[in-house]
Amino acid sequence: MSVIFETERLTLRNWKKEDTIPFIEMCADPDVMKYISTLHTPEETRITIRRIRDHFRKYGFGLYALEKKDSKTFIGFTGFMIPNFEHYFTPCIEIGWRIKTTEWNKGYATEAALACLNYGFKKFSFKKVHSFTSIHNKASERVMQKIGLKNIGSFIHPMLPPDHFLSEHVLYCTEKNEFY
Ligand SMILES: CC(C)(COP(=O)(O)OP(=O)(O)OC[C@H]1O[C@@H](n2cnc3c(N)ncnc32)[C@H](O)[C@@H]1OP(=O)(O)O)[C@@H](O)C(=O)NCCC(=O)NCCS
């Protein structure tokens, strides 16, 4: 197991092949995918994992697999990505998260994201980190607020039709000097 770093309750590590089945289950869970996209088939989730690995190879950072220290179980991801669309705030570093439903509301996304911010600002010298989500995704927006990001506006996601249920997004940001 290739550990990136640890928090009180979590190990943030590189992905391993045993994560594939639980991640396929997560990405086929309507509650998990409600504000992201349609449910993913197993093949689509395998493609997502390949994209996550490619992102690490290209940039050196990415979406870290989360493992609970007590049970050694995979519960999702938290980490960084470079959004693949153009807008006034891109290119940028985005922080994001996805946790399996049985582990929601236990503070895991917040714990992992705070540690990621600390790691990203120190190790990769990020100047700013953004996060965004559908205006309906209150849990994700709450995580942004809890880790100290500031709301800097909203936008219509350019990859979605303007009248799509998920098109309107809140946009949050933090800068290195605000974080320390
Ligand atoms: C968003 C997500 C990662 C949060 O993970 P988590 O580990 O449950 O997050 P935390 O426990 O650290 O914090 C969740 C916060 O949201 C709050 N919350 C949860 N549901 C909420 C809702 N419907 N409305 C308002 N707040 C809500 C919780 O009460 C908690 O805040 P609090 O500590 O102030 O009480 C998780 O819900 C998830 O995986 N969702 C599906 C995937 C997703 O949408 N990812 C983001 C895409 S942009």
C-alpha cells in the first residue's frame, strides 16, 4: 500500500485493485451520484479509475483513495483535479470528494479535505484551490464551508445544458495565505 499521508482516522493512499469493486458499487449508488451524473456502469467506473491514475501520472497529485484506519476499508476519495472545461476561473486546482453512503456525516470528507489542503499548499505550492458543486448539493457545499473555503459566486456548468437540473453551481475558493 502506498500511503500518501494519514489523518486521525484515515489513510490517504494510492489506489489499489481491491478498490475497484467497492468503487463500482459507490458509482452505481443513486444517493452517491444524485448530484454528479447518471449512475455509472462498471465499465464507466473502470474508465474513471484509469483517468484518476492518468491524472496522477500527469500532474503528480490527484484524487487520493481513502481508507479507514480502524477497519482498513476503502470508503471513497478526496483530493485534487484539474477541471477539463474552460471558464473564467479555469485553469485551476479543484478539490473534491466522494464517500460511500454508510460513512456519510461522520466528518470523513472534512477531515480528509483539510489534510489535503494542507498537503497541497505545502507540497505542490498551490496558490489557490477552488471547489464547486450543484446548488442542490448542500452536503458538499457544507464541506467547502467547514474547510474554510469562501463562496465567490455561482456559474452555469459549461458541460451541461443550461436547463439541466445540475447546471447551476456554487463556486468556492481559498488562497494559501488565507489557509495558514
Ligand atoms: C459530499 C460528501 C462527500 C460529504 O461527505 P461526508 O463525509 O458526509 O462529509 P462530512 O461529514 O465531513 O460533512 C458533511 C456536512 O454536510 C451536512 N449535510 C449533510 N447533508 C446535508 C443536507 N442535505 N443539507 C445541509 N447540510 C447537510 C452535514 O450535517 C455535515 O455538516 P455539519 O458537520 O455542519 O453537521 C458525501 O455526502 C458524498 O459523497 N456525496 C455524494 C458525492 C458528491 O456529491 N460529491 C461531491 C460532488 S461535487
